[in-house]
Amino acid sequence: MTGQMVGEEGDKFPCKLTLNIPFPTPHLATTALRALSVDQEPSPLVKRSFALAAPSSTSASSEPPSNEAEKTILRVEYAADTNRMLRVAVNGFLESVGVVVGVMKELDVDVVGDEIEGGLEGVQGLEVKG
């Protein structure tokens, strides 16, 4: 998962973060999008949007992916009033991502087959079983 934080002067929601969460297949990325987009953000001080992207389009480029079948990245864009509101919203969201990926892992053996790069030590709400 990758993230990028940007902000602009004069913006109503100056604190921004983009998360790119990779999935092994477009079907799993779509399933995660559908499962995670059901819950609305509880605070009016936080905005969130979802999109699917191809691995080569995860940068800030404006080029659309060439094929729907290539979209294996769940892109989540957050904008918030303050850094604290952004942190709280993203922490809650990441807990939900952990639940969705855990369910996928239990139901489909191919979801998390490879080792995770960088480790997950210290991720709030995530239990790593070894």
C-alpha cells in the first residue's frame, strides 16, 4: 500500500492523502471497493472517494488505464479539515481494510499468497499470525 499527502493553500480541506492498495486480481479490487464504499464518512470535515486503477497509473498521471481488466489497485483519496481528522479517518478505514482482506484471505487462498513487503508491525487493529 502506498500513500501520498498533499495540500493546497485556501482549500476547504487542505489535508489530503491518497492510498493505493494493490490486489492480486481486478475482481478482488472491485470486491474491496464495493465492501469499503458502503460506509459513509461520519464527519462532514472529511471527504473520501474511491477509484480503481491499473498498476502503471498509480502515480498522479491523468492518463486513464487502458483496460478495465488491468485495474487491480484500489485508490482511496482522503481530504480533511485538519491533520488530526485525516489521521482518525484513515486509521478507521485501515481497520476496515484489514477486515476485508482478512475475510478475502479466509475465503480465497490466492488473496494473500506472497510475503508482505515492509512488515505490518504497529498497524492499529491488525493481528499478524505467524
